Amino acid sequence: MKEQRRRLVGTVTSDKMDKTVMVAVERRYRHPLYKKVIRSAKKYMAHDEENACRIGDRVTIEESRPYSRRKRWVVHNILERAE
């Protein structure tokens, strides 16, 4: 049986590289003491074989084999296009 790979939803912040996009994934969590909701973002490099993604697109990325030293995710699908 195929193992379930992690999937994250984020926004493309850079598409200047060839077959690679930078995706910012935002997470929200509550501070343990002060109970304020905190937003933090982490950037992932994702493989985009057809160079289909543009800045501002909302995409799903999936964990995959290492494509390079920092690139371990692949664009699974584009949820919505940027204006």
C-alpha cells in the first residue's frame, strides 16, 4: 500500500527559477500563555515541471524525493490563479 505523503497549501511568492517555485505556507496557532492567534509563514521550494505557476497562485504542494539540496516538494495542483 502506498504511504500517504504530506500535502500543504500555500501561495507562490517567486517563480524566477527554472522548473522551481517558492511557496509560502502560512500557519495559525494560539499562543500558549497569552492566547493570541499568531500567524507564521514558512517558505518551501517546490518542483514545477511545466513552469505553470505564477506569483500569487494558490497551490497544493506534496512531499517527494529530493530534487536538489533544498527542493523536496512538488507542485501537486493549482487551486486558484492570481488576478
